[in-house]
Amino acid sequence: MLDDLLSRSAVLESRLLPVLEHPPLYPSDRITAVRGMVGITFEHSQSLKILAAARNCTSSIGMLRLQYEALTRGFWLLYVAPDSTIEKLMNGFSREQAGESEKMAMLAKMLEALEGRAPEPVLISLQGFQANHWKPLNSFVHGGIHALHRHRKGYPVDLVLNIIRASNALSLMAANLANLVTSEPFPPGALLELQFEFATCLPPLGQSAI
């Protein structure tokens, strides 16, 4: 069952990733930053599935938080981040610049700032994920009770399957974000069609993965 979902998820990913292969909508540091964050979002999803395939489930679940944060950052970079922040992110890399970048808005502030700026369905999805998953994901990332209990007692198959499905849903959102800033977007309705085609790879509406 797990291997079947991983195999099907790989096909879904192969249908989404080409959106990053096309040139950007126009030359822009902001668009470059957004596309970079989309790439990171997909990388975290790939890592999550590799770890799940190896049955390293604690580490796999931790990747879901990283994927969600990268996706949220991507939307924040597109809709909210000041030009000065984009400039700091894109103009080289040094210890001093890294220190400045650490002053960027954290998750709660990004979600708050996206209100009224991002499309309502995007905001609802990001806020819903945060409400349902943030506390247990923090526990897995920081070696809390969720991580220790599951590592000792084992991971139910349904939990691992739901984590993969949640990751796939974030990847679909990442493809939607990339679609906004590419010169060759998906045809109208194509991403919605993929949701139906790969429905078994995605979580039921409103279901928490953990």
C-alpha cells in the first residue's frame, strides 16, 4: 500500500515539475526568489517520500513542516515581501547578509500578512494546514512526545500514508504558485484535472494528516 502510493505520487510529481522548466514570466528578482522557494518545496516533498520509502518515518514527518514553511514563504515573497527584503535575499550571500535574512517574518507573521493579499483559497489552505498540523509537526521536529512515542511504538500505516498525501497537496499548491510566475503556465483547468486524476494521492478535504 505504501509503495503503491509512493509510486503514484512520483507520477503526480512528474506532471507538476515541468512548470519550473519554463522561463519566468519576466525578469525579476521577486519571481526568481519565488521560483527558488517552489523548488525547495518540491525538494522537501521528494525527501519526505525518500525517507518514507526507507521507513525513516520520524524524519519523513519532519520534512512536512519544512515543506509547508517553504511554500508559505513562497507565497509571502510573491504577495507581501518588501522590495528591500527581496534585494537582501538575491544580492549575494555573506555572514552579514545571512544575519539580515534571519530577520524576515516568521510563519505566524507571514500568514497574518497574507490576509487580504493572497487569494482567499490559498490563505484558507495555508491557515487550515497550520491549524491542523503545526503543533504535532513541531513535536516531531524538536524531539517531542509525538516523535518519541511513535519511534518507540511504531508508525501506523495510515499515518504515513496521510503524511504523503498531505505533502502531495502542498506540492500541488507549489505548482499553482509557480504557475503564476511562469511564461508557459498549465492550460486552464489542468491543475484541477490533476486533483481529480490523482485523488487517491491527496487527503480528503479538511482531514488532518496527524
